[in-house]
Amino acid sequence: MDSFVFVLPSGTSKNARLQSWVKAEQEHARVQWRRICRGDARVISDRELTPEIIAGNNLVLWGDPQSNAVLQRILGQ
């Protein structure tokens, strides 16, 4: 029941099929959330993510390390 944020990639994946799948799935998730929960999921770009957002929310990271800067940053951790 905690707060969450969809963090969308601002870049492009090297894998075109993955890029297409991520785009379709994140949109499907947003539509389903709106339909089932009668509200909009909070959505931001990976470039908009701040330490305050990280501290106060669960993150749903979309994409891969090539397309999402957050995934790239945490890849080695």
C-alpha cells in the first residue's frame, strides 16, 4: 500500500524488440492501473528522478541499462 512511481526511460535501447515491448507494457500497465484503481499512476522520466522521490517511493523501473539512466547507474550495485 506504499507510494510508487513508474520511472520511464528517456533513452533508446540497443534492442529494438525490447524497446517496443517496454513501450507497450508500460502503457498497458498505466491503462490497467487507471481502469482497476480509478486513478493515474505517477509517472516520471528517469531524468526527473530526485533523491526525495527515491526516499519516499517504491520505483518501478522500465527499460534496460541502455535506455534508463537509473538502471545504468545501479547496474554495478
